[in-house]
Amino acid sequence: MTMTRFKTSLVWLAGISLLAQVAVAALPFSWFDGEGKMPTLAPMLEQSKPAVVNIATQSHVQVRDNPLLNDPFFRKFFNIPEQQPRQRSKQSLGSGVIFDAKEGLVLTNNHVIHRADEITVSLTDGRSFQAELVGSDPATDVALIKIPAENLSALPLADSDQLRVGDFVVAIGNPFGLGQTVTSGIVSALGRSGLGIEGYENFIQTDASINPGNSGGALVNLRGELVGINTAIFSPGQKAGNIGIGFAIPSNMVKQITDQLLEYGEVRRAHLGVQMQDINSELAKAFDIKSGGGAVVTRIAKDSAAESAGLQVGDVVTAIDGHRLLNADSLRNTIGLLMVGQTIELTILRDGEQKTLKAKVKEMQKQVSQNDVHPKLSGATFGDIEESSPYFGKIDGVMVYSVKRGSAAENAGLHAKDIITSVNKQTIKNLEDFKPLVFNNGKQLLLNITRNGRAMFLILR
């Protein structure tokens, strides 16, 4: 009985081997070596690895002193000389992918190069270059840098929409600073969102080992085409290592972001102007529709693209440009990746009937003139809470979009993605409420801020 099972297993394995040979016959490289005919990914990796780079960054962070040391009266009373700003050096490691060999463009994660003063890119041939930032998008964690190098190799982009669960993939990167490392696995899931990792999420999930340092590296298919940029791992209990759940940004999403970074140096995020809610079984019954995905409109912003298109509260959006929407997150992701001014077709259900509306998406209003704000707020960019924020639709206020390094706003304690909910105890709903309250000729400001789910007060004098 045991021998029979063993023979059957041999026949089954031989069949699998034959199927593997047939499946890879169309690939642009031999899957077998020249002598022993052993299966190997080496030919594909020999073509792909030169396009994956190691990235080292260095930044200088200002060390905060005790606030009492900044008080002139305190220093004079205790005869303490004026303190000079102190800085400490911070280094980090990551990976990148050569996107355009001719122009020296390299893709990576925003968190790899965030606030870096120096970015050093090391190639597999031993060359190293100082890189300059072309642009970045924190909401999707994509960044584009440029190096002055010749004779580079770039990875071709795959159509990530063609990926299927079970497809073989290979991760290439620089885990733990060890140097270029290759791991393999399969696509475990597609369209992962709602993880709270980034503002816009549509991740490829893979069991190919991704570890700290792999961020910004390549996820490739067996043709050596880029299907995603490795960006995060799932580590319960704050573990540092890989447990078989890694996430990559799909190549199609990366391409959409890159096109805007090349044109504008930033992403001009489109804005439909709606707040949405997932359709569950109870809501589907209440709206007398079949529970098959989509999102119901709960609020429409004034003068928004949604209002101009004729969208109404209670409408259920089921598709955009013919692509079915699973939930509110998928709608937000789709809108956030559109080009400003683009016209889209919304398929909706209203009172049980299917309708089609056209909407021309607008750019979200942001930024207050530096001349219109308190001196302590200079260097920061403000705007209405964008749809990528986890607070969108949940609280009213103004979002801090960015804070320039070394600026008065940073020294005052403001952080990017802070939500300001009140100024001098006056509740604010949006940018229009915020503007007149922060232009006060330098008088004291008391800001109520929500940061990482916690509320706090910040005093600016």
C-alpha cells in the first residue's frame, strides 16, 4: 500500500513537472539550467536584479530642549546663556526600483526618503550616486528620485490588474541592510484596503518574505516585470520580522502616481466631494436593493463635483467608468487616483432605478497664504480634511497637509496630518472658518488638535 502510494506520487510529481515546463515555455528566458536541467529562477533574476537598488538616507533632526530654556526670564534669572539649536543625525536603509534607465528615475517608498537631507543610491555594479527628490506622495507612500547615472537597467511594468491570487512572485530588496536579497512566494490576496497603513490602499498581499529594508523594492512576476512596490508587513505584537503577510503597491497605481509626480512634482488629488458609507445587508434592505457592493452617499459638499453632477444623499454608487465598486474605500481610492479635471461616469441606484451621471472631478482646495496666518504657523500648508484621512467624514476641522523642516510651524509643534478642530476655543468646520481666526497679528493662539486618535491643546505665542 505504501509503495503504491509512492509510485502514484512519483507519477503525479512528474505530471506537475511537465505542466511547469509547458507553463513557462512562453517566458523570455529558460526556466532550466544548461546542464542538469534543474528548475531555476536565476536567468530571470540576472536580468531583474540590476534594476533594484539599495537606498541609504541621512537626516538631521532638531533636538527639542526644555521649554523653560526658551523663556528669556528663566534664562536671565538663572544666568543661563542662550541655547543654540541642537541636532542629531538619523540614518535609514531601504530599496528602490529603476523606473526609467535613460533619465535615471528610481521609484521607492515615501517613508524611505521622508525628510532625508542626503539620499545615496547604490547599484549592484558597485556604483553609488547622490539622488535628488523629484516628488513624493505620502498618501500612497510613493516617491520618485533621480540619479545622474548612465548604463542603467530598468524593470518593465506589468499590468497589475491582470494579477490573480496564486500567481508566483519574487521580492527583491535590501532587508535589514544585508544587501540585495531575493525571496519568492505567491500572490495571497488582491485589493487589500482598510488596513490604516496608507491614505489610499489597494495592496497586493504576498507571502514572499518582506522585511524591514525591503521597503521600496520590487515585486516581480516570473517574466521579470514589475507588478508592485513592496511597502509594508503585517506584524502582530510589534514583531520586527516577516510572518508571511506582506503588502505591495500595484504597478498600475504606481504608474498613475508617477505620471503626476513627473508633471507636477506632487499629486494633485481629485476630489468628488462626497462622504460615503459601505452597503451592508441592513442598508441594502432599507434601500430595497440587492447587497452586491457599492457605497451610499451620506453627505455632499457644497460647490463640489458631486453636487454639479446631480448626485444626491441616498444614492448608491455601484460603478465608476464601468468598473464595479466593492465599498466606500474602493470609491475613495478610485477618485483619489484620477487626474484633476477628468470626467468620469458614475453608475448609481436611486429609488431602485439605475441611472448614469457624469462628474468632472476637481482639485481639493488647500493652502492658506503665508501672509494670512499667525507667524508661528508659517511653513505649514493647511486645507480641508482630504478623503485620504481616516478622519474624513468623522470630524470637522482643518488638516495640516505639510510642515516645512526648520519652519516656525515645526518649532511650534505642528505635525503633518494633524487635524485642527478649534482655534481659541471656537469650533471650525473647514478652511473658510479657519482663515479669519488665524490672522490675528501675532497674538496668542490656542489650537485644539487631533493627532493619531488623541486630542491635545497647542499654545502658540
